Amino acid sequence: MADPTPGHTAPDTAPPSWRSEDNRSPVLAPHPATVPASGTLPSNTQLLDANTEITHLYLTFAILPPSANTTHQSSGSTTPQNDVPPPPNLKPFTNPILWSTSVKITMLTLSCIATFLTAYTAGAYSPPQKLLLQDLAHAHSSTAILGGISTFCLGFALAPMFLAPFSEMNGRQPVFVAAGIMFVIFQVVCGVVETLEGMLIARFFLGVGASVFSTMVGGVIADIWPTAERNTPMALFSGAVLCGTGLGPLVSAYMTERWGTDADGNIEEGNGAKWKWIFWHQVILGGALMVALMVFFKESRGSVLLSRKAKALNRWYEQLEEKGFYGVWVDEEEEEGDNGNADADDEEKGPSSPGTKTLQRIRWKVKEDEERGSLTTMIGTSVYRPFHLLFTEPVVFFFSLWAAFAWGVLYLTFGSIPLVFRRQYGWNIEQGGRIFVAMIVGAILATAMGIWQEKMLHHPKWRAAAPVTSSSTEETSASDTEGPNALPYSSDEPKTPSDSTTTTKENPIWPFLRTHFPTNSPEARLYFTCLTATFLPVGLFIFGFTARPYYHWIAPTIGIGIATMGILSVYLAVFNYLADTYHRYASSALAAQSFCRNILGGVFPLVTAPLFTNLGEGRAGAILGGVAVGLTAVPWVLVWCGSWVRGRSRFALQLEKS
């Protein structure tokens, strides 16, 4: 078989009749037109052979490949005509957006469980710090033990920048599985290591493995849900993060208190100590998750699926050609039209008759494969671009700062909750661990609130087009709010009074919202966040000022739950806004905020004890709450000045023009 012709320029897309509404067919779907039967080769059609030029075409999910020639063999072929290679099964390469609801729910469930376990691991390390101090050699202080949280966060921050190119080339599924194996292995190492240095290193690589379960889940959600439907799965994903962060220290504190000492009150040492089940039960959970991922987790990256589909089709074409069956059936008239050779007077001839079937030798390719650089170049870009965006894009910088502080507060609770409740109420580690239930409750409430917010943004009366008036200012303002990042409007939604020519009295709140808070701008993701983000400083103030022996313990506990709701709203807003604004640069923008978020998350546990011990609960809460108040201005600035800010962003302008 001849090699592809060097220098041949292929069209960007296939002919229109090769397009389909979806790719649900389990096998190669037939071409819409009738294929000539065996022995009825059209008079103007020539059989192809190995010397015929190959045309390379870009494959997309919208293209329905034409029927291959399986009836007319080239001259000289000795293969029996009934010995035709079967067509490939294309169902595994279906567009992930078109997957069934059950498959999407399975993928989301696995992703959320993986994310939950990652956060669980981060929180479960802190309660047994005194046991680790006694058990590990070369450990001289609790701060040194808490360095395991810092190295975990460092691995969590750095790994995605290096793993992202592998995901782009090989898909998400193999990276998920490989990272999961690393996660389980180093969880085992944490359970058997005997020195502080070994624990810090093991925690670093544990963070590397865990990072995939958090940072890549957002990409999986983007793969299988369109933008308009993405908020609910993202809210569930975010809720899983904070629920795991609360449950980890809760369970670990119970094990520490109940299993940390023997009957005489002495700390048990060695690998056989019962408290080491703090690590062993996570090994079991991680192993079970790995089996589930290998069995049920499907590849979701679109470009990788297209590459596999193209290889499957090309391999089938090569098998057919080995048997003497060359080419696919296309319309000759259609081919000429695509090449720009159609007669200019064709429009005056009226409806055209079906074109004559002819054979064409083709191979498929994927544009993303051609645009992709070498692995070294991709890693360099993956490392450089997030920091470039961080220091040149004000939106990325301030969103990263906002998310980093919120995440730092989340990790600060690992040490502050046991410390504060021991100092103020005389509680032991198990009693203090129960306070983390407030984080779980806050995460559940915030998740439900995030889903409700998205439904409100899609309310038909809010999203309805404004009534047509003679005011040019209203028309101008309406057009200014439209953009490529707008939330989609469906014509199938119920008509509202403003959609009708009949004058009906409408609640004045809806025209006000449509005028001042349009849903078709990227800043629509931040409307509710302007209010819900205030939960973070409010919760910190309540926690700091009510953690006193003369106040009931429920007061600071409520403050923790409220602060957790604020943290989740910040996390969800940052992800959605950066994804909607930066599109193809979204992964780099999100990597920038992820790096800042995890670095600060690793630093805060180290300063928790000095902060609350030296300043006291009230002053510490006031400082943290004051910083949170200042950062709460970030969504307000973008809601009122978002278009102005984006207008001065080189990346945002480039995306809007394209």
C-alpha cells in the first residue's frame, strides 16, 4: 500500500453529507446515498489501487464516515469477495456529551468518590500528630509532624502541571489509574515508615497521586456536560471535597483517642499498633476505588477518543485494501463543490439530482494531534503558562488569591478546631473531632445552595429577552451584555409576559434583574457569590469571638459551618468563572489558582498554633475575618466592571475575537 502523499493539503472538514446529528451508531453507519451493488460499477467510476493518491481529512464528532467499498475489488486481486474484514465498533468513541445519563452519573459518582477520598486523606493526617511524634524517629515537634500536610500540598500543587500533558496525549483514564496506584502505594508507605524524613517524602508522593483526583475531575465534568448543565455536577464535586475534608479528621480523631494508647495509657508503637489503622483503612478504600476506576471509568477526553476513532477507521481501510477493496463511496458532484470547482450557474438550475457515486481513497486525522507539540514542549507550556497568567492577568491573580486564602482557612481548621476547643472547653481529641460535623453539614447546605443558584439563573423570566422599545440606550446595553461566554438561551423555554405582544403586568423584580444583572455574561456566575462569599468572614468572626468558656460550644461550631459554606461558594465561583472566561486557556488559569490554593493550604497549618496561642481566639478570628472581608470585594468588582476588565485582557480579547 502506498504511503500518504507528502505535502498533500487536506481540507479542514469533510463534505456536508458526511455529517450526522450524533455518533450513537455502534458500527460504521452507512452513507445516506445508495451504494452501487456488486457488479454494477458506474460507468464513469474507476477502480482504485495502491498507487491512487490518499486524501487526508479532519475527523470530528459531527462527521458520519462514508461507506467503504466492500463490493468492487481492484484488478488482479485474488481474495474471495466474501472475505471482507468487518467494520470496527465505533461505539466506544462516541462523543462524551452524548453519553447516556446513567453513564454520566456513574462517571460523576466515581469522580466525586475519588475527590472525597483525596480530601479525606488530607484531613485524616492531623489528629494523630502526637502519636506520630512519639512513633517517628528524628521528630522533635508537632510542627515538624505537620510538615506532612505541607509536603502533601506541595505535591498536590506541582503534579498537575506535569501530568496535564500526559492526559492530553494519552487520555484521562490511564492517568487516573496510574495516579490512583501511586496513591495507594504511598498510603501503605505512610503506614510503615519509621522516620520523619520518610513520612514527609511519602506524603509528598501521596499528594502527587491525590492531585489527579481533584484537579482532573473538573476536566471530566467539562468533557461530558455542556456549559449550561455543568454547574450542578461541579457543585456536587465541590461538596464532595469539603465533606471529605470534614469526615477525615472526624474519623481519625476517634481512632486516635480510642486506639492510640493501651490499657495502661501508654502510646502503642510499631507497625502493629492499632492506631495505624488510620492509614490502613485508607489503603483499603483506595484499593477498592482503583478496582472501580479500572472497571467502570471510561475515557472522556474528546480529542483522544477522536484519535482512537481515526486509527480504528484507518486500520479498517488498510485491512480492506490488503484484500483489494480500495476507497469509500462519495458523490462526485459533492466533491467538486467542496473543492470550489462547481459551476457558478448551479443555483439557477433548481434542485439537483443525486450525484454520481465515485470512489475516493481517504485517511482520517485529528486537528488536535497536529497542533500538539512534543512532550517536552507541552510540559514547558504547562508549567510556564499558569504563572504567566497569574502575573499578567488581574482576574487570575485576584481569583487565585481569593481561592488560596479560602483554602488556607480550610486547612487551618485541621489544627485550630482541636486546639481551640481544648483550650477553651477542655475537650479531648475525640470530642474536638466531632466539631468537624459542622463542616460536613455546611458543605451539604452549600452544595444544595449552589444547585439552586444555577436554577435561578436559568429562570425563564430572568433570562427572557427584554421588551422591544424605542430607546436606543436599552438596545445598546442589551447588545453589550452579549458575548461568546453567555449562558445559552433555549427557545423551548416557556414564554413569559415579556415574550408576548400582550401587555401583562409583571413583577418589577424581573425587569430589574434583566436590566442590571443579565444572565448572558460571564459575570452571571458571580451574582449569588457576592452574597454567599460573605459567609466566610462572618463564620470566622463568629468562631473567633464566641470560642469562650462562657459561650455555649454550639456558637463557634455554627461559625465553622457558616465559614465552610463560604469556602465552597468561593471554590465554585472561581472554577466556573475562569472556565467560562478563558475557554481553551482555562486549564492554565485553573492550574494557577490550584497552585496558589495548595501552597497556602500547606502553609496555614504550620502557623495555626502560634497564631491562636499568641494572639488568642478573638484576635486570630478578627485578622482572618478582616482579610476575608477585603477579598470578598473581588466578585463585586467583576460584577460591576467585568466587561471593562476583560476588555483589557489580552487572552480574553483573543478568545472573544476567535
